[in-house]
Amino acid sequence: MTKSKHQRPAGSLPWWRATGVWPYWTMAAMLLSTVAVAAHGAPELTDLSLDELLGVEVVFSASKYEQHPLDAPASVSIVTREEIEAHGYRTLAEILGATRGIFTTYDRTYHYAGIRGFGRPGDYNSRLLLLVDGARLNDNIYESAGIGGDFPVDIDLIERVEIVRGPSSSIYGTSALFGVVNVVTRTGESVDGLEVSIGTGSFDTQSADLRYGMVSDNGVELLASASILDSGGQRLYFSEFDSPESDDGIADIDDEKITSFFVSSSYRDLEFEAFSSRREKGIPTASWETEFADPRTRSFDDQDRLTLTFDRSGDRAWGLLARASYNRYAYVGDYAFDYGEEDEPYVVVNRDDALGEWWGGELQLKRRLPAGHTVLLGTELRDNFRQNQSNFDEEIYLDERNSTVTWGAYAQGEFLLGQKLRVNGGLRYDNYQDLDSRLSPRLALIYRSSESSSWKLLAGTAFRAPSAYERYYHDGEYTSKAPTSLESETIETLELVWERELASGWKLAASLYDYDLRDLINYTTDPADELLVFSNLNRAEANGVEVELAGTLRGGIGGRFSYSRQRVKDGVSGETLSNTPEHLAKVLLTRPISSERIRVGAQLDYMSTRRALDGTIVDDHLVTNFTLASDLWDERGRVTMGLFNLFDESFGDPGSEEHEQRMIPQNGRSWWLELSWRF
């Protein structure tokens, strides 16, 4: 039998699992790291100067205006550009996967984010709202949020990532079920000149990036970027296809090609932003019973957006934001099927095609009242004038042409009750032309026990409207049909949060939460006609705890240490849902050396066992990454080296309904080297 080089011999276990102390050593490392931070002399906020206190970062995405994180009506994490560079992240999935309570899975085609234990395989990230510079990115066909190679913005353009946990439909509407991720891009001023980056790494991967930023004398700011990546992909082994007729289970079609362009320009209160991306990805898993290792089986994702924003808010008593955008998303999936007999193969490429286009607009009015109160009013419109889906090969199975219009209106108020207690409440109404309308409330009680500490009691509901794919997709009733009725999924969440700022930039956070998710949309077989159809069938119940220490000391030593424990079960059977890890533990450290010209980073990620769709158990795993970044002699150049999965841990993620595999293997040991230069 042919084996992958990453397949562990039978009976062999990694040292950390063989000792029987799996997550405990990680939690011990977190405690030791915390003690080390304290021993380093981390001062309390009361010991800091006014200038240092004013330097504490703010968060925008929790309320659609800037707040101190201790005052935000949610549990929030912020990942900065410095952290992204220090750990060598190359995808948004890697950034999210390093933060508290979030885990990612990869089916060798797309990446998916699980939040607080909920991560159904192949759910297209439709229960997470993704923003770029405050504007919605989820498409209008699958309501998907691309976080892997299909994320349309180059990672080197990210200034920071804001991660808001919990239901946020009260201001954002659909898809903000488990949280909101806002990617804030760099400005022309921060780039300030010409930047060139070239990279190379494992799996025959090369990349090139070009960025230019400037601010003119009259205040016009410009940022432009172009990037390209070409990867041959990993050579993979799948035991389910281990036969001479299927190349002994070896697939060598994991290739990926990405091009992206980005431009933004601003003048005073007006900003224009545009981006375009193209991605082609080989599909090595033979999903949907396609021919194994056929190079014609691949996916194509295109995404384009134009946005014009007028923003006159900031710290003014009156604030106004108006935004208009045009969006386009196109997907093509080519799948090689054998329609012939056993002795006479007849391979045909079936094409799955989707094209979505929509205009969007938002108007928001903010009023800062005396005594620190803030009121926010807003409305949004989304005209999905093209939601086309087709499927065909030698005959046409699907040719759907749809269009829908949605709009929403929301109000939010933040009111101070004395010097320490504030109430933040919000309510949004969403109207769909052919679905039930939705009301989404949220309420937060925030008690500032001190200048550096906050208690938050949070309650809210959110919803996810069924996507055009779930409502309209069928194949002419050969194997699937469109549902006659489909309702929105809804979630109710209750959460208690404690946050304390220990020093300038350091924060300790802990959360207890409980949520009830109803009317889950599942792809299931109708017993009346044996056809697949989307239906509201399931319910999920969960509770969990999260703790995190994150920040940077004055000496430049940085870290992010987190532990999460969650239990997610089916609301009817009581069984644990698939792809739900009970334990997540993460240790991230960065340290400058040699007069801060060299920075080293280390990351350890532990994930406990998960159930596959067939009920079997997917092993736990511990992955270790190491990065080294150094400024060159005149500080205009920078070289970054990364070693990922340093100890070559063999692990996998649960497969989805379309996979024969119960587990999809992930990358073994790999490396990356990048050189950047500023002119």
C-alpha cells in the first residue's frame, strides 16, 4: 500500500499525546507565560501616563462607531498588522484561527471558520459576517465569506482585523449569527512609497506583490496594489481511493492560482475603494463522486467591488455616513463525472455556474448627546438584481434566473447611568420581498468597575436568511429539488464577559456564554420522493467558556494566550455535533532581539478530538509554527522566514457530505521565505 509521507505508522503517537497530558501542558504554558508577563513588570493602567492611556486602541465594528474595547457591547479581539507580520500569516483563515474561540477547517478547496464550537463542514461561512472597511463582503448566492485563497484582499494590505463575537444582526442584519469580522485596510500614508515583495515556499509556491501609497500636498491619499500567487499544491494520499485504477490513492491536483488588485483613494470625508480578485483551485478530493485525480475538476472564484463612502463622523456631535457599492461574485465549478459503464468509461465535465450582482446602499446618522450618551440610526438597501445559477454538461439540468430586494432599518442607543454603568441597546428590522421579515434586538449592560476593568452582561438574537443557493438550487429533479418553503435560522445568546487591562496594550478577557440555534438549514433526503432538498430540521444548543491574555510589553515582547472549552449538541438527540472540538488552546509569542531589528515568533495550536459525519472520531492535534523576521541593513528591506507544522504533525479535518473521505488531510511541514523592499 502506498502511503503519504505524512501518514503516521499504525500504533505510533506523537510525544505529547503518548504522555497522556494533552491539553494540560498547553494550559500550563499559558499560566507560565502569564506569570512571565507579570514578572516582567507589567504596570496597571493606573500607573500609566495620560498619553499612554490615550494610545489605547479603539474598536469600530461592535457598534458601527469607535469605542474603547471595554465599553463595546461584545467580546472583541483585535489582530494588528504587527502580529500578522510577526507570525507570517498568509490567509485570513490563519489570522482567525489564531484567535480565541475560533477554529478553521480546510477541505482542500475552501477554508471554513468555526466559532464557539459551531462549524458545520462545508457551510460556506454563511453564519459569519465578513466586512472589508465596514462594508459587507458576503456574496448574494451562497452568502459565503471567503477567508482562504478566495478572500479578495492581499494580506499585506491589512492594517488590523476586528473580531466581534456574538449575535450582531441588531445593526448588521443577516449572517451576523455568530459574529462579525471587519478587515481594515492600510492607507496610502501608512505605505508611503513603493513596496515590492517576492516569496517562495513549499509545494512549488511563488508569489509577488506590488504596493504604492502616497499623500499629495492637497490632501489626496492614494493606495494601489497588485498581487499574484501560484502554487503547485501538496501531493496527497487518500486511502479511500487506494487502488491501481485510482493511481493508488495519490492526487497531485492541489494547485492554486490567485491574482488580486486593490485601489483606494480619499479626500477629506470622501473615500473610493475598488478591488478585484481571481482564483483557480484544483479539487483533489473527488468530491460529489467525481473521477479521482482528474485535473479537469476545479473551481474558479471571481469577486469585484466598487465602493464610494462619505463619512463625516469621528468625534463630532453629529455624524453622517453614506455608502454606495456595486458587487459582483462569479463561481464556476468543473466536475469530471464518469457516465459510462464499468467496462466502457465515458467521462464528461459537468459545469456548475453561479453569477451574482448587486447594488447596495447605507445611510447612517449618529448623535453624541451630553453626558456621554450616543444614538445611532441607520438604513440599508440591497438590490440583488442578478442571482443566476446553472448546471449543465450534455444537457441542461438547472437554469435559474432570480432577483430579490432587501432593506433594513436599525436604531441603537448607548446611555450612561451614573459614572460606571452604561446600557447599550439596539433593534433592527429586515424586510425581504418573499421571506418573513425579521426583528433583531440586542441588549448590553456594561459596568466599568474601574478605569481598567469592565463587566458585561450581553443578550441578543440574530438570524441568517436562506441563501439563493438553498432556496433555488436543483438539478431538474434527477437527484435534488428546490424547497417549497424555507425559513431563516435564528439564534438566542446570553453571555457574561469580564475584561481587564493589565498594562498598556495588555488585556485579560474571560467569557461565559450559552446559545440556542433554531431552524438550522440542512441538506436532506425527502422520503416522499428520495430527492435531496434543503429543509429547516435541526436545532443546536451550546455553552462554553473562553479566557485570553493578549498584548505587548514596553520591551516589545508580545503574546496571545487563550483557552476555550465548548460543548455543542443537537437540540433533539442530545448528541455532540460533528466538527465540534471541546478544547482549543493557543499560545503565541513574539520577541525582538538584536536591538529590535530581528523578531522571532512562535505559535502552538491545540485542538481536541472531533466527530466526523459518520460518527467516528478525528484525532486531536498540536501544530507548532515558527517565524523569524529581520530588517535589512538600511531598514528599507525586510526578510521573513516561516516554518509551519514544525514537527510534521499528521492530522486532518472532517469531510463534508460531498466527500467520500471521513477526514481530509492537512499540510505537513512546510516553509515560506519572503523578501520585501521599500523604495
